[in-house]
Amino acid sequence: MPHSSQAENSSRTQTQLRQLVTALDSGTSQQVHHMLRTLSPQSIAHLVESSPPHIRRVLWSLIDEDVDGEVLQELSDEVQAQILEGMDTETMVSLVEGLDPDDVADILQQLPDRVMAEVLSAMSDTDRARVEGVLAYDEDTAGGLMNTDVISVRPNLTLDTVLRYLRRHEDLPDSLDALTVVNRKDEFIGLLPIKRLLTGNPGATVRELMQTDIEPIPADMSDTDVARLFAKYDWVSAPVVDAGGHLLGRITIDDVVDVIREDADHSLMSLAGLDEEEDTFAPVMRAAPRRAVWLGINLMTALLASFVIGQFQETIDKVVALAVLMPIVASMGGVAGSQTLTVVIRGMALGQIGRNNLSWLLSRELGSSMLNSLIWATVIGAIVAWWFNDITIAFIIAAAMIINLLTAAFAGAVLPVFLKAMRIDPALAGGVALTTVTDVVGFLSFLGLATYFYM
Amino acid sequence: MPHSSQAENSSRTQTQLRQLVTALDSGTSQQVHHMLRTLSPQSIAHLVESSPPHIRRVLWSLIDEDVDGEVLQELSDEVQAQILEGMDTETMVSLVEGLDPDDVADILQQLPDRVMAEVLSAMSDTDRARVEGVLAYDEDTAGGLMNTDVISVRPNLTLDTVLRYLRRHEDLPDSLDALTVVNRKDEFIGLLPIKRLLTGNPGATVRELMQTDIEPIPADMSDTDVARLFAKYDWVSAPVVDAGGHLLGRITIDDVVDVIREDADHSLMSLAGLDEEEDTFAPVMRAAPRRAVWLGINLMTALLASFVIGQFQETIDKVVALAVLMPIVASMGGVAGSQTLTVVIRGMALGQIGRNNLSWLLSRELGSSMLNSLIWATVIGAIVAWWFNDITIAFIIAAAMIINLLTAAFAGAVLPVFLKAMRIDPALAGGVALTTVTDVVGFLSFLGLATYFYM
């Protein structure tokens, strides 16, 4: 169960945080400094992300200079931007020194263009060329994810030569599961998996043992598609090529894992009108405006629902029990609709849903909704008949419930597909659009039926 | 943008699905069979998951026998269970032949105990022993994720000897980024990264070059914690040990990626009362009961809100405009609360939130909520004053809005932490608990204030 395990892991972070806060309170930054030295850059980054702004600033100032770049690289974009704010160029250059070009590019993209240009021009020529190679591509594409630390070999070499060539390296790139095979024009022609290199006959050539059934990744493929390919084929790394098939770099699984996390977070956060990169500990002035937009939109849709109710003032005036019961119909529609919406949005994110199976899915949702609406309409009808001792109002709420639950299933299944066709993010707009529909239809069907029977 | 890229990738699946449906409709299963042969097991699995039940059955029957095991292993638990239903033992045994022990264990766990025992006893002794080794551990732990295909070496060997030893293998395990170093008692003592093996002096010993600063994973660690370690340290594989430190197996990143996806899905699906393994194309009779539970719970909480409104029937009878406006206060509270709830639940899933920073987070939420409630109370007050030409009701709705948005922020921040302390999954119960609070407080504050001013 994810739940209990989160507790364990979280408790470790929490213990470290408590020690940290105690040390900071007692004023011994020496002690904090010492504590940070025993932690990995990843653990420090997690502590920074788990701290409110004022502690973040102190923490950052106490991190050793030789790991601060690595810590920065592990932080989310929003927290990075916060730390870089107001930092001078020189500090930035020393900060990013020694990081992978793709990570440097990610960090630089948090900066205003002018500052980015300054930092780039202060870097060494080789470093700048590498980083600019990555910066040429959008952050959300394969080009923006790749590293240029590729080890490539020619097909005519023998394994023995390759092994000797590798031994001349001081260090090899991380996640090296295959060497890239290129021709004279530096065009990708295949991969030589390290395990074939290790088990193959030393006299055999690279050509004999290389894998050629692998399609390299085009530099402009979106990061989400890259992540899906990695997950599908269990890759550890994959080569990236330009439009002409020339080798540009390679993407490794560690960068892909971050993409998978962000994409999975996207639906959850968007449904609440939030951004997937949202910093948990953003200060009030950063958090409030984002929430405001969503609340404002909801206020408009709530007013629309009120306007609908307003059309039935006379009916309510006559039968005040209607006012007591009407939120039930709207609320049930909202819950039923969001269940359908969540299933469809997730299915779309997984690339499972399109025009071919939408009609099946819609009829499944309507079928499931019909069953549920019959059950719960009966239950609410019985409760209301007993509560208000009025069989007419019991019948009205039961009928309105059936109408609204069927509407909810229809809207929940169709809205996201419609929004996507309009190029609007279904996860972001789906929730509001849906509750607008279920509120309006809920009040309209309940109060409309009541007006028909009572007036 | 995840959105546009999903469109591209999804369109490819959709094209394949369309071809498939056309081929199935025209009755040429020969053609479908041919089409499936050109696809990888992963692509076939994706097609199966993207198909309604009746097409799934036909698809499955047309998959080549030599890839059906691999296809099955790629499917989600729920779809696996569906396909295995009613299959005879012999077919199952041939199906799982050649798969990794951890994948076989996953598949067998979908079966009733009796059938599982039958399949196990029909397997070869070696295969059974391997699978039982994994089955001994819970599916959600490191033991359940691991494979037993570890290559281990002794510390006193030279690199040259190790290289010769590896060359004697026909094939090496996938994702092999390091060899495991064990002592005579088979206790884990370190890792020899393949890259050190490749660059190191052939005469050097394993002991000189091995990494000893790596903590092996205990077999009973939860899969979520394992995933967090992989993401944190960018591992490709990691050794698993028993309580005594003896090497049991290794976990590879491809299995961890699945865990990361499921965990990220958990919050999204739970908030709608759904399971993260929910099959998008589950038939009505499977989908409806799950939804019913959630709708039933919501009906109870909606009745509670109605009961609150019922206490104010006289007031509503006197000022019918109250009935028109009251859903606005409840709705705004629900949206504001779910924003806070989502941020806190995600922060908890990332292990960022605990007792140390909760009070900071709570004050940030209250601060942000105060700002927003002032803005939107003013807006709604102005609109209502103009709409109903009544300054008292404008003041009442503004005041109720402030009360409910502050309550929403408090409940959204505190409820998940409270639920977790009660060992209830906050993602599952948080949404309902929250809207109950915001509905009740919304109606109570608005109608209560109205009663005070009008009665």
C-alpha cells in the first residue's frame, strides 16, 4: 500500500527536518553545516523542497560549494528559479560547473534571457557549445532531455579494439547500457549493447553484433512520447538524432523518470486548477494569485447555477422543501460526473481513448450510470417520501436524480474528448465544465419537474 | 506540453485500432493475425488495453503463441485477471514459460490460490523454485519486485578473470549496470559498476574497484520507497538482501517505472473514489458497483447538508433569494478546499509534509485563503447587491464566503494529515470529508447569518 510506506519514508525526512529546525533555532549553523555534509545532494534537495521559504534560504547558504550545483539540479523548476533570483553571474557560473549539459540548460532556462546570455558568455568555450547544443531544443522535447556524452564506435572495429578504446577513458557516462554505432558521416546505424560486448568473441566486429532494429529518437519528439517509448520498451538509454539521422546525443532513464512523474502529476494538479510544477511551499503571494483565477472561474459558473435557480423562485416560495433538497441532485451529479471524467482523462493520458472506442466507452458509462441512478433514485425517493411525507416530491427528486446522473455520465465521457479536439487541456478545463453542466442540469431538472407538478 | 504530444501518440494507437476494427468487421482474422505479427508485445498489450472486452477476446485469440506470455506480462493486473479467467492450467504454464520470475509471480497472484498451486506444480522444479522465491514476498515490496538473475563475483578476483567469467555466459541479464560483490557466506559487500570493469586495469582486483557506499535494499521495503530511492539516486538496478544481509536478487528500473506510474495515479484515481489499477474498459457490471459505493457515501453527506438547510426552512420561506444564492457559498468552499487538499496530498505523497512544516503550510493556506476570500467576497457582495437590490443579503453572502473559504483552507490542510494519522488513505477519504465540511459550513454560515439578520 503506497499509503503506509509514504509514512515511513516521510518520517525520515521529518526527523531530519526536526533536527535541522532545532539546530537552526539554537543558532549553531556549524551543526547544520556538519549535518548537511553527511547527506547526499539528493537528500539535501529533498530537505530544501520540504522547507518553507525562510528555512530554504538559510539551508542553501549552508550547503557546501562543491555539491551546490548538484543540489540545484535536483530541485524543481519553481524552486530553482527562487534560488537563482538575484544571484550574480559569477556565482551562477561556478554553480553549474561540472553538471551535465542538459541539466545546465534546464537551470539556465529559469533565468531571464539577458542573465542567461551573461552566464553563457562567462562559461568556457567547450561548455558553452555543449549547453547551446541542448538549448537549441525546447525543454519539453527529446533534444531538451538529451546529453551529449555519447560514446560512439564504427561498425568495422573488433570488440577487442572497442574494449581497449574504452579502457583509455578515465570515466564512462552513467547508465551506459550500449555504445552507439555510427558511420563515417556520423549517422546512427545501430547499438552495441554492453552485454554483447562483454559476452561476444573479442575477434568479432561491431557490425556482426550490433542491434539494428532500434529506431533512434528524433530530437523534436515530445518528452511525453519519449517517456512512453522508454516505459514500453524498458530502455535504459536511447540515441537521439537530427532530421538527417545524425547522432546528436542520448537520453537516459533518470531524466525520463522525472518526465513520467510530472506527466502523471499533471492530471491531478490540473483538475484542481494547479500547475504540476507547483511548489508545495510557495509563499502566500505566489500561491494566492494562482488559486484566485480558478475561484473566479468557479464563481461565474456558480452564478450561472444560481441564475437557473432564480428562474424558479415562485416554485420554491410555494414548496420550501425544494430548497432543502435541491443540492442533493446537483452534488450526486458532480460526483458521478467526476468519476467518469477521471477515468476518461486518465485513459486519454495513457493514449487508450480515441474515436474508435469512445462510443463503446460512452455506452458503458451510460449503462453503469443507469444502474447506479436507479439504485440511488430509489433510495433517495424512499428517504424523501418518509422525511417530507410527500410522494410527489419523492418522485420528483428520483426522476431528477436519474436525469442528472445520465447527463453526468454523458458529459464526463464526451467533454474531455471535445475539449481536446478544441485544443484545450481536458484535465485543466474538464472539472469546471463538468460541474457547470451537472449543477445546471441538476437544478433545472429538479426545479423544472417541481414547477410542472406543483404550479 | 503533455497535452499535444498525447494527441500524436494516441493517434498512432487509434490508427492501429481502426485498422483492427475494420479487419475484424470484414471477417478476415487472417489479416489481423498478420498485423499483430508486425507489432512488438508492448504495442499489442497497449492495443488490448485500449479495446473494449469483446474486441479484447478476439485480439487475444489471434496473438502468436510465442509472444502471448510477454503480452500478458505487459497488461495491468485487472486485464490479466480477465484474460486468465477460465483458462486451463496447461495453457497457463506454457504462457508463463520463459518470463522473468517476478513477472510470473505477478501473473500467478491474479489467480485463485487453488489454480496458482496447480500451475506451480505443473512447472519445472527450477522454475517453480525461482517463482516461489519471489512469491514469498508481498507484491508491493522489494522482494516482490526483484529478479533472481543476479551475477555475483567475489572481491578477490581480478577484472581480467571477471571479464573471462562473463564471456562464458551466453547472455547476460538486462539493465546490467553493475555486478554484485558477495563474500563466502553470500552476503552483499559491494557493487562493481560495469563502467569500472571496462575502464579499470585488468590486473586490479574487484575489491580495489568496487563501490561499498551503497546500501542494499531490504526485501521487505515497500515498492513506493524503492521507487523513491531509484528516482533519488538515478539507479538503473539495485541489489536486494534478506534480514541477514544475504543477497536475494536485484530490482531493475523498468519494474520501478511501473511503480512510479501507479503511485502517481493513486492520488488522482482515489480522489474520485476509484482504484489506480482500474481498467479503462471494464464492463458495466464491473464498473458500476465500484462507483455505487462512492455515490452512496456522497448521498449520505449530501443528506447531512440538506438536514442543515432544513433547519432554516422558515428563513428561506421568508427570503427566497437565500435559496437562490446558497449554492454559491458551498461551491466556492468546495473548490478552494480541494485546491488546498490536492497540494497537501501531493506533498504528502512526495514525503515533503509532516508535523514540522504543517503549521507553516497551514498559515500559508490561511493567508492565501484570506486574500482570496476578501477579493471574491467583495465581488459576490457587489453582484448580489446589484442583483437583489438588498445590501443586507450582499453583506451576508460576503461574510459567509469569507468564513467558508477560511474553513476550506483549514480543512484542506488538516484533514489529510488527520486521516493519515488515523491510518485512513487521505487521497481516498479526503475529498468526501472535505466537501462535507465545506457544504455544511457553507450552508450553516450563510443561512445562520441570514436568520440572525432577517428573523
